[in-house]
Amino acid sequence: MAIPGYDSSNVAEYTLEQVGARVALVAGVVPDEFGLAKSGREPPVDALADPVDLVSLEDLKAVEAVRIALVYDPSKLPPGASPTDVAVAVEIEDGWEPLESTVDLDETTVTAVLNDRPPGSTVVAGYDDTDEEREE
């Protein structure tokens, strides 16, 4: 899973097949403990998959890029929702924050690419209606 603009030999990749989660990152220090785990947290109401924990995220140093790709279930979208209204969301102190994401309809995956670590360590693929909320 390449990160655009980075040499693949500098990219560390982690996969958790059972929930369809992949993370690729470029960082100065990636601890041996870093990885992915199925989360025990309650998913948000608009979740389209199970939450995933980024293990030892706080131990990453000199982060240049993080790419999070999650498989989602399109049948869980609300009636009338666009199949492109899906985002990677990260759990923060007061809820879930959608990240700027790209949807692959053929693979039913959603991907977020960041230039730093995400603001939380639990992520999920979810229905993102923030554009509708902004219009109201």
C-alpha cells in the first residue's frame, strides 16, 4: 500500500485482515509494538465497520505520513445516502471526527492520508454527512 510521494522502501505497513484494516506510515521511529488491533470500543451510530485501534500510536516519532485504509459495508449506509459519503473517522475526546478521505467503490474501502499522526488512536469507517450539516 503505497503512500504517494514516498519511496516504498521507507514505508512501514501493517494489516489486520479480520477487519479489513491497513495502515502504512513513514516515520523516523516506528516502535516494534506498533500495529493494529480490533477495538473493544463502541462504534458510533453511523459506523459501517468495526472500530480498529492503532496500537502504540503515541510512540511514533518524526511522523511524515500516515495512510489508513478501511473496508466498509455499503449495505449499512442509510437509505438515500451517496456511496461516496464515507470517511475514516477518528475518536477524539468529544466524539468521532471524520478525516478527509477517498472512497474506492470497487474495493469498498475508504482511505485517509495524513501528514502527521491522527488526533486519536481508534478509527472506523463511517457515514459522513458533514457536508449536509454545513449546508443547514
